[in-house]
Amino acid sequence: MLLDTASLYFRAYFGVPDSVRAPDGTPVNAVRGLLDFISRLVADHSPDDLVACMDADWRPQWRVDLIPSYKAHRVAEEISEGSDIEEVPDTLSPQVPVIEAVLDAVGIARVGVPGYEADDVIGTLAGLAAGPVDIVTGDRDLFQLVDDAREVRVLYPLKGVGSLDIVDGAWLRGKYGVDGSGYADLALLRGDPSDGLPGVPGIGEKTAAKLLDAYGDLAGIMAAAGDPASKLTPSQRKRLDEARAYVAVAPKVVRVAGDVPLPSYDPELPREPHDPEVLEALAERWGLGGSLQRLLTTLS
């Protein structure tokens, strides 16, 4: 089981009231909500291994170099070193180091790699896995990793993590008309305002799906755009031709990396805390109470 950790703690932050606080009054709703999510996921799905995948770089420069608008609207400010700060709720960012410390003390593997997003870590780990993989995320970008032959699927939370869409090839074909391998091309053509990806103007989700069905993949669609004998409409041909510069670079931005240099990690779920003394201090300092106890009980 691979967790898109930021996706889950954002969901926890907005789903758990900020009246859930540490003894000193600091909000810990994202911390406690994430611990409850992990406990429920482990209880419901019984994974042997679990990795909390982290955004060591939420907006990698190599993606920005290719498409400067990539996540640009999420940048709060530029600091002197030239790196970007993601605009996040001011009571969430202080909770992230607490989340990291608690996961480490519990003994849940936490993997983030400089220069890469959590999506890229997930893509690399999914590619290396020998057995079935469940990816837990609220981000549709990771639908591209769904692979029935390799038993890779996405658990997509609807409400909390107790209610999930099980996203496999049949689900994707029913919803979008493509399978996992075609989803990245669909997303590239459709665009994604939340990621600052413009897409091809005038090519929406349904049209993109029809074009992929007719021409197989992005390369086939672009070949058809250059073929006067193809059945593309004049407006589709014009829009695709005008978007060639975008289409040339967008695949590397939209597709998750599968070759991230991973650090050493132990994905096996712990039955008891890795560092009980540190965990006890964290539990007392941050008032983690029942959320932490439920997770420890589930793990044991």
C-alpha cells in the first residue's frame, strides 16, 4: 500500500475540525485525521507493506522548465534562494513535521526524494513491486498507474477513507473511456487547471477520449493532425497543430517518473512502535490520544 501522504493529510485537515488541538491549543486535526486514516486503511485492506510517500519537492524545477505555468498559481512567494513556497493553510504547515516525526516513531516507512513529487515516488515503487499494489490518493493524476496485469489499482477516497472508489481498468474505461496507460494522454489533452496545465484548447475530456479511441495514443492523434486524409475536423486539426509545442513537452510533465533514486527503507508494517519513548513524548506533547492508540492497536 502506497500512500499519497499530502493528499491524505490535506483531506484530513479539511475533514476534521480545527477544534482538535494539542494541550497548548495548537491544531492537530491533520495529524490525528491522518493517523485515523492509516488505521482504517490497514484494518480494511490488511497490507503487508505500507509506504507513506512524501513531496520532497512539490513543484520540481525540471517540470517548471518544461511548462512554466506548472502549479504556478499555488506559489505563495519567491524566497531569495529562488525556490517556491507552496501556499498552504497557515495551521496546516506546522503539522507536517509532527506527522513526519510520528510516522518515524511508529516505524511506518516514509519516503521522499529531493527533486521529485510523491507521485514520482509512488510511480517508481509501483513499478518495482512484485505483487499487488494499492495506491491511496485523492489525486486523479495517479490513475495513469492503474495496471490490471500487474494488479496495480488506486483507492480513491470519497468520504474519509471508509468509502472508496476501487479504481481498476474497468472502472477507468467506464468513467473515462481509457485504461491506465491512456489516462496520462487524456489528462494532457484535457489539461488540469489545478496543476496549471493548459491542455489543448477546445479539446475537453470527452473529445480527448474519443480521439484516443480513434487513434490509439497521443502520437497517433498528432500523426492524424498532420495527415490531411484523417477524419479529424478542421477545428480539431487546427487546435492540435497550434498546440504542438505544448504536446512535445507535456508528456514528461504529466507522466509520473518511474526512475526515482530511492533511499533505503523498510516497508514492512510494524507490529509495535519503532521508538516507543519518542512516540510517548510526541503523544503527550501533541495530544494524539485515541487516534494514535487506535493505530497502534490496529498494527498490533
